[in-house]
Amino acid sequence: MRRDLVKQLALLLIDWEHRQGRAVDRADLARRINVSRSSLYAYLNGTTLPSTAVFDQLLTALGTDAERQRRLSTLRDDIEAVPQRGARGAVPPAPRQLPCVTERFAGRGAELDRLAHLLEKPGGVATVIVAIDGAPGVGKTTLALWWAHQLKERYPDGQLHVDLHGFEQDGPLDPGEALHRFLHALGAAPEAIPDDLDGKSALYRTLLADRKMLVVLDDARSSDQVRPLLPGAGHCLVIVTSRDRLDGNRSAAVLTATRPL
């Protein structure tokens, strides 16, 4: 049903373009229905189901006739009702991607105290980003994963993890590939995932906007590699490990906390 809705919306866009004699300006269309461009992109690609009110505004903005609007509204309501009927596979499970870590952990009390203090600071409505940096072999990944496991219950919408291979001989993992993996884990249909990095990043932020998730980005090469993988406004925690400070300065510190990156 969701694919049918995406197809019907695409046909509406084509019809609108034929009537107007020009391409649909997605940014203008988003403003007219009072949503972000990334949200509109997610609606048109079937990744996110718009609310009834927003969907009605979208159909009106595209000049949909009354009969077609009735049929599409019914289709949208049927899609929304599927998870409520408990259909198998209708809602993907929350990702639980944290690798296992040893139960024995000692010698990082000062760093853990600093991390705990960071999360206790008031005004925690924004995504918190923590960077752990240091020389190879000092235990950055172990510290990050151990701390993440202690906190995971605070983030009920799941955990995402990726090894960015920042300093391997074959080169770092492309952030677009990392985003593709994350989007798949978050339930995005393959045909709904954009090809370009900006599109993937926008869709990723859209899917995380109302979720409380923990994201671990291990072995980052640079801020440029990490930045597309950061959620937008929300209640997420991002833990990044790297051999270098992600502001470009060399550092032998075991832990650096930043807000934002």
C-alpha cells in the first residue's frame, strides 16, 4: 500500500507540472504546507507517513480533485491502520547494533565521571555529542562501548553503531555508505533512500527527529566524515572515537567532550 501511495503522489506531481508548465519547486511546496524540505522528501518517498492534516494540505496544494483526494486519503488511513492491526513486519524493530564489550572494566573513573557530568547538565533538549580521542591502543573504543552499554536503557528507540575505518590502509568508510546502513536499520525502504549524500543525511535527520537514540561512530577520520551522520535537534546521544581531535588539532587526550562537534 505504501508503494502505491508513493506512486500516486508521483503522478500528482507530474500532473501538477503538466498543468503549470514547469517543475514543482519542492522548497516552495514545503513552505506552502508548513513542513521542512526533508519532511516533504520523506513523505513523497514513503519513508514517513504524513499526518492527516498535512496530507490534506499536500493534496490541496497539488490541485487534487475531490474524488482522487478521497481515494488517496482512504489509502493513507489504511496504511496508518496496518500497524494498529498488528500486522507482522509492519513496524521494524528498534535497532540494537552495539557490539558486545567485556564486563571487566577499570581505570577510567575520571573519564566516566566527566561523561556522566556532561549528561547531567541542564537544558538537555539538544543532541549531545561526545568525542573520545587518543593514540592507537589507548582503549577509546572499549571506553565508548562500555559507556554506551551502561546508558542504552535511556535511549529506548535503539542504538546505531558503525566502524568508520578512519585510519585503515584502504581508506575511511564513505559517510554515504554509513548513512545507507543506518537508514536501512531505521526501516527505510531501499527505493526510498536517496542517492546523494545530502539527501541521505536529510532523511536520516528526519527519521531521528522524534526518536531518542544512541549513536556510536567508531574510528572517525575527520569532522567531515562525521558531520553527515549527526542527528539534528532531538534527544539523541552521539559518541565518536578518533585518533585525532575532530577540530583538526592533534591531541593525546583520552577524552574530549564537545557540544556541538
